[in-house]
Amino acid sequence: MKRVIRRAVAVVPAVLIQLLLYYMLFTWLRPWATAIGIVLGVMALVFVLYLITRRDESTYRILWLMLILTFPLPGALLYLILGNKHSMAPIRKRMERAPRLPEEKDVSGPLYEELEAEDKRLAQTFRLLQRITGFPLRRGGEMEYYPLGDNMFPKMLQELERAEKFIFVEYLIIENGLFWDSLVEVMARKAAQGVDVRVMYDDLGSISTYTERNAAELRKKGIKCVAFNPLLFVSGTLSCRTHRKMLIIDGRTAFSGGVNLADEYINHITRFGHWKDIGFMVRGEAVRSFTRMFAELWNAFTKDPVPAEYLSAPAGESGAGDGLLLPYYDSPLRPEGATNELYIDLLAQAEDHAWFYTPYLLPGEALLDALVRAAQRGVDVRIITPGIPDKKIVYRMTRSFYPVLLEAGVKIYEYTPGFLHAKACLVDGKVGAVGTVNLDYRSLFLQFENNTVFYRSSLLDALHEDYLETQSKCRERKLEDLNITFGKWLIDGFLRLAAPLC
């Protein structure tokens, strides 16, 4: 808490200066209030027309329409600062100015031919995902699925010990403790041996857990460390965070999933009951995609770019091949939400079942409609959410979506032992995804996320088994249990409206 207060105090002067400038502007313009009112009315109309023609989620547009029509000037200013992707121009410019990465030969051609022979419709989905993200379809190599962060932790340490050339770390949350300190101990030793170790953490995500002083201590140990999008001023880039989670070693091994680098994620300490999270390890050609993901953001926020040769590092042992996979990342700088489009498309193709893990359930209208339509046509749609919340207001928002889903036949389960932080989907047992993406507007549209889609992989069998095991520890929610009153309906309606901001 002290760290949060210190950071807040540091930001307060910047906020006060901005407010003072607005006050001076309004005071100076007061004599022309009538004329300004007419201009603002015209501007509000223009903003409304602009919002209507955009391809944003309808819930998001409705929120801004109501705000701008009710408070034209403050609403328009807020939209310009926080509500549109033009406000993320500073991040875009950083990405564009970063050293260009070498072009990678597209290895997808033969794999798409193979996939099209089995499932032409699914091949179209993978092609769409590749077009949106620029990341290719890969042959699966050796993989391991971890049903808990507790299982992944020792494997990460083991693989770090094998590092010879480079170690890349990127996480939303880093916090000193058993988990992180154990990783640092190995990484510091490797850095002393000449291994190139780089760490990127999200400045806002780690605001209460990791400081610039902590980062400086890492640098003293020979570990390069940078904060993503440092929180210095209140600006349009405030909501643009890296929610990605990945550990890459020598271009031959990559870890990812929902697990952050803090002790609750491995149940070393207890927060909100038992912490249920999942992750995976991959080896082989797919690791190159993870290396490129890291390099693109690292190069934008540092003056020490990732060497080009790292992007073509030998893949190492890859096994005989285990299905197909496509690792990629979501970016708020793109006009389309890659994972949102993916899940809508997969739900449209589902024939037997579509199962999801998500800690936060605040989907946009298009994804909500896809879930409803799949259930209505007889697909077994299930969603597992937390039984104990980490954020009570978001938990209430999540539950506000239950009625429409339950009425359509979607089955919803809450993980009673504690907080479920896993993010995954599994469709018909043949295709699925594991990564960092929650089923909420922030994850689907406003943050950098990473996700990996698997096709006919043994990892999906492990995910299937884990899902059923987790479900056995859940309470199924029924429509008659919700006790919906007018007051609750009214509150939930306002919460649903505000969901895109959470």
C-alpha cells in the first residue's frame, strides 16, 4: 500500500496541473458561453455520428454516446483522451520507431494444405488469425500442460538452469517472494556467465509490488530490466498495458499461460482461497513466435534492441510433432481484436462443446451473442468462473451476465475452493487456446495479450481432463438461484453499461 501511495503522490502534481489548465481555459471562455453551447451541441452530434460509424463493440459505443450526449464537453474530452485508439498514438509511434525485425519466411503453406484436407472451415479461421496478427501457423513440438502454477514453477527453474544464450521475461505482475526470488537467483547466476537476461514488467500492473528501486537492483545483478508504459501522467495510454506472460529461453523453450510471478500464483501464500491457474511449456519452431512477440515490445521501450540473430535461434529438440499451433499476441493498436474474432468464429463452428475458463466474464455484445447462439442450437457451452472474487465490483459485473447466458442454456460453474485465474477455451476436443486473455473488454480490445491456439494436440487432452477435474470442485449456477429483483436488475444494468471501462 505504501508503494501505491508513493506512486499516487508522484502523479498528483501532474493531475493538478492538468486540472488547473482546464479551469483557466473554462474561465477565459465563460463570456462566450452561449456560442460555445451551440458549438458543443454541433460537436456532440458529430461525435455521435462518428461513434455510430465505427466498428467498436456496441456496448462500448452506447457508453460513450450516453456520456457525450449528457455532458458534451467533458464527455468529448474524455473520449479523446481515453476512449479511442487514436489516444494510443504515443505507443504506436514507439512501435513504429523501434528497430525493424528481420522478416521471417512464412512456414505456413504446407501446414494449411494439411489442415484444409481435414477441416477447410477451421483452416479459414487460422488464416484469418494469421492475417490479423501476422504470426504463422506452426508444427507442434514437445509440450507440457500445467493445471496449476505450483506445477509450472519447478519446471521453469529447471529450464532456466539450461540457459546458454538468452532469457526473456515479460509479465504483468512481478512481486518479490519465493517464486520471483528463486527465478532471479538463477537468472543472476546466468547473467554472470554471459547469458543475455532481459525482464519487462507492466508499470501499472506491478505498481504495488515492484518499483524502479527493485528494477535497479536487478540491473546491478547484470539483468536488463524495463517497465512497460511507465505511469508518469494521466493520458490516453493509461489503459494500454501489457497483460502478456511469457518466459523464453534460448529460442528453444517458452512458458506461458495465466500465471504471474507472485507467490499466490503458486499457492505459496493464500489470497482469495486456493489459486487455480494454468500454463504450458512448448519447444520447437513455435518458440520463435514468442521471441518475436517479446522483441517487438522490448525494442519499442528500450534503446537496447534484441539482436536479430536471436529471432532465428535454433529451435532445439522439438519431438516428432504434436499437432499444429499458432502463438500470437493481441494489440490495442490493431483495428480488430484477434482473440475476440477467434472465439466468435470457433463458437460458430462448434458442434459438440465449447468450454471456457475465465476469471472475468464481461464480453462485448458480439461475443455474448456467439455464446448464446451456440448454446441455443444445442452446443454444450460451459464457463468456469471464480467462486471467491479478487475484485468485488468486477465479480458483481461478471454475475450480471449470468441471466442472459443461463436463459440460453449456457452452463456456468463457480470454482468454490477459491479464485480461478485461468484463461482457456476448448472446442469439440480438437481445437483450443491457452493464454492471458480474459473474456472482458479490456483483455479483448485494450491491452497487449498473448494467446496460443492448439489443433489436434495432446495438450488439449490434458486441458480437457483438467477442465472436468476443476468442474467437479465447482458449484453450478442456476437461473432460479439468482434471485433477481428490480433493484438488482437496475444496478446490474448500470454495471453492464460500465463494463468496457473495467
